[in-house]
Amino acid sequence: MEKQLTVQNENYALTSAVYENIEEIMLDTYLKNTTSLKIIKEIKKHTKKLNYVEFEVLDKNKQTIYTNLKTNADGEITLNNILPGTYYIRETKAKYGYIKHSELTKIEIKLNEKAIIEFENIKKSKPSITINEKKK
């Protein structure tokens, strides 16, 4: 039975191993993992960014691996040193007065890539209220 190990937030990723010396000296090469994902929540027309918007990040199997992530004052969330791979991002809580983008958004990230994904803020429209008065 094969076991799968998932490790997040790693600073280094093994990239190669060479075993070709007659004296049996091993040579391993490691690269620093600088892979990152930045989530931005902003209004395109006004370039206004929203804080306190919540997101979650899911792995390739759509299992939640990061939850309750909140945008900062700049409307951003940054995840550093994540493993390369396929991720899904979903907005879980919108700021009052805005529509939540609840669909899963897929992103594939390669080793040492700095991926940025932007979600547009859409204001809720104000409902029109009509009051019909009855005349006596």
C-alpha cells in the first residue's frame, strides 16, 4: 500500500541526486524553495483593495489545506515557501456590501514561481423599494 505524504511550507526542495563517483561519494543538489502564492482582492475600476476578505486554499484533491486566510490592509494574502503544484482558491467571506466569489479558482504553480491571483470586488446593487399606499 502506497502512502502519500503532503508537506506544506517547506524552505527547500530536493531537485536531484548524483551517484556516479567510483569512490562512492554522493553529490546531492538542493534548491531553495521560494515558491509563493499571492491572493489580491481589489476593485478594478478604482484599484481599491479590500481588507478582511476571507479565503481558503485547497490542494489538487480539493482538500482544504489553508483556511480563514484574511486579506491585510493592502487587500493581499501571501503564502511563502509552498510546494509547487495545483491549488484551488475560494473566497469564503466577502466584505459587507460586496458579492462573494464562491467558485473554486484553479492555479498551477511551478518551483520558485511567484504566482499572483486577483479577485475583482463587485459591489452589491442596492435594491429598489416601492411602497404602494392605499387610499381610503
